[in-house]
Amino acid sequence: MKTMRTILTQKGRTVWTISPEATVLEALKKMADKNVGALLVMDENDEHLYGIISERDVARKLDIQGRRAADTKVKEIMTHEIVALEPQHTAEEAMAVMIDKHIRHLPVIENDKLMGLISIGDVVKAVIKDQKFTIDQLVKYIVGEY
């Protein structure tokens, strides 16, 4: 079973962030530039995690309410309630949390320190890789290669 630590080691620990005082337009530009669907909302000075802003937040809290991205601050529409996992949690546990909470991104935190951010795509890749390995091993066993 792959853990969050393993997934982060393989994909890298780069996390894209934005200030709560930045505009939503700045957040959208950064998401587009970095080709990501969410940014962690952090103050660069104290590294405090305030929330997360995703494309879903923009669609539901900006467009529908008729707000303008250039005039709205990230802190006004970000998701404040952070769901996070620790490095020892498995990909299966992460998938269960993501399905249950209807979220696509999970920060990984250890001892109150941000270790990285995983997406549903990262989790699905890890689960599929583990399942493929298990299937390959079962096939070898069945055909007598062991």
C-alpha cells in the first residue's frame, strides 16, 4: 500500500500557494500558469495555512454570485475548513476521505508542518499501480511462475 509519504516522494513536494489578500484573478492566473486545479492559501511570512482555493470555489462562489475575479479577494471565497492527512495514511484512506468529503485535493501535514499536496489524480494513480502489481502477482501464482 502506498502512503502519502511515498506518493509525495514520487511526485515531488512542490506546493503552489497564494496569499489570502491576493485577488481571485491572481489565483486563477497562477493556477493556469502552474497547470493545477487548486492553491493552498498561506501567508508567506508565517507559513500559516488559512484554506484552499480551487476552480470549484471560483465557479460556485464567484461566477454564480456575479462577483468579479479582479475585485474579489481569495479569502472571501476560499474553503476555510481544511481536511488534511498525515504522511503515514494510505492511498486507499485518502481516496475514502476524498470521496466522503467531495474534495479533490488534500494537504499532507506532519507535526503541524506542510509536507505537500496530493490530488485525486495522484491517489488514483497510486491505487491503480498497487492493484496492477497485485494482479500481476496473482497471475504469476496461477500460471505457476512461483
